[in-house]
Amino acid sequence: MPDYTLPLLPGQLYHIYTHANGGENLFPKEQNYSFFLMKYAHHISPVADTLAYCLMPNHLHLLVRMKPEEVVRRYAEEKKKGGKNLRGFDRSSVVVSKNLQGFDEGSVTGKDLTGFENLSGLLSKQFSNLFNSYSKAYNKMYNRRGSLFERPFKRKPVTSDAYLLRLVAYIHLNPVHHGFAERAGDWPHSSFRAYVEPGRRSRICRDLLLHLAGGPEAFEALHRDWMPGPDDQEDGPKW
């Protein structure tokens, strides 16, 4: 089960997901999807690389890798100064790891989190700010009040290559499972096309997953062959 109090730590991979309150619709119009991604780029791109996402009408999935400690720390310092030099953080470069070994050790299982606690708070706050900012704009647009998203947002660490590959297929196949599309590539509000169309311009960090899958064709085949397993029941709303 996801641990809602789990700290978000630099360098780690996480499945972030959340659901609309009650029977609300997060994205009533096409423009709402685009607006959310604009807000996402503003709040999340400075502190995390996005490996995959899927926006559904009433819930969403994000697969992110938090940026290294030095990048997050530098971003935190700039925020304290008033944010005058934050524009360059959207394209902060990081070295792409060839596998996940080392990502699930140290800061996650270690007893001493000195130096990470404040950064963890910042990372969690960036996601909270994203959801709150979108909610305020949504409420103004549709003349509503109250929280739009369930709280707190859910997070689950990615601890192995095998789980990572299952997870990305799970995320991209959500529209198929819920009856919104026949194939993952038919749904326009996910990162799937960025992977199977390598020349497509995208902010998605594709290198790690394409390497693990064995290239775009193998990545697409991964989705065709995917079947839900017991562990996948914990990875999102109602599936």
C-alpha cells in the first residue's frame, strides 16, 4: 500500500497519483489538460524529471525521478532569494542512469536523513503547490469552491527495473482499461506517443525506459503484452 507520509527524496523515482474529490471531473474541456501541463512544467520541472504521465478525466498518474540533491538544493536557495533566477531550472541537465541499482538505497533506507529533510519538504510542497494552483484556477473558471483533489496525494517508490517497466505500461494503459481508448496510442493525454515516436518533441525523459525496454519497438510491445498482476492493484485509483 502507498505510504502517504513517505518523504520524497532527491534522486529517487516515484509513482505519484491522485484522484478528484467525489464525482468531480478534473479536466472537463481539452483546454484544461493543456493548462494543467503548463502548471506542471512550472512547479515540477525544476525539481523532477518526468518519465511518464497519464491524465484521465477524474485522476492522474505521474512517474517522476527527483533531480539530484545539488540541483534541488540550488533551486531551494533561489526560491529563498525570491526566485529571480529560476527560469533555467526547467532544463537542468542530469546524468541518465542505465539502471535503478543504487536508487533504492542510502537515503531511503538509511537511518540518517540529515540534509534531506528540508529538501523532502520542498519536493512534496512543489506537488502540493501544483494541485492547489490548478484547483484555484479551476474553481474560478467553473465557479466552484473547495478542494478539487483528494488529499494527500499518493506516492510509491520505484525499487526495481522490473517494477518500473510494469509501472509505465500500467500508466499508459489506463485509458484502455477505463474504456476511453482502444490502444494506448489513441489517448492524447499521456506520454506514450513520446516513446514510440522518437522524433517527437517532448519534455519526457525517455532514455532510461527506452534503454531498459530495448528501444521504441520493444517499448510498444511491452504495452501490447502487459497483463495486470496483484501488485498493480495498489498503483492507482480503482485499478
